Amino acid sequence: MTLGELNYESDFIPDVKLHYPLAANAVFVFFCLAMPIILMNMLVSNFLVESIFYLFFAHLNFKYAC
């Protein structure tokens, strides 16, 4: 789902020959394997940083409100 609309047949098996077919296929496979992992790591780290930030400031506001 995180790869979107990547269509291997239309992008990497075109009518004209590619200049570097091995390199193009290697980059495509690397992108398909690495991109979902990178996106999920970014989402989880952003959630953790923001939740810790909000918990810390909620604690400070509660402490000084009393």
C-alpha cells in the first residue's frame, strides 16, 4: 500500500531498451523494499516525539496550575 501505483511492466519493460537495465531494476527493487520501512519509521518516530512533548508540557502546566 505504501508503494502506490508502481507498475513494473509499464515502467521497466518499455518498448525501447533501457540504457542500464540492471541498475534500473536494482534501484526499483531497493525502492520497493526500503520505502515502506523508511515511511513507517518516520511515522512512528514522529508520533513518539510528539507524544513525549505533549506529556511533558501537560505535566508542567498541571504542576504550575495548582
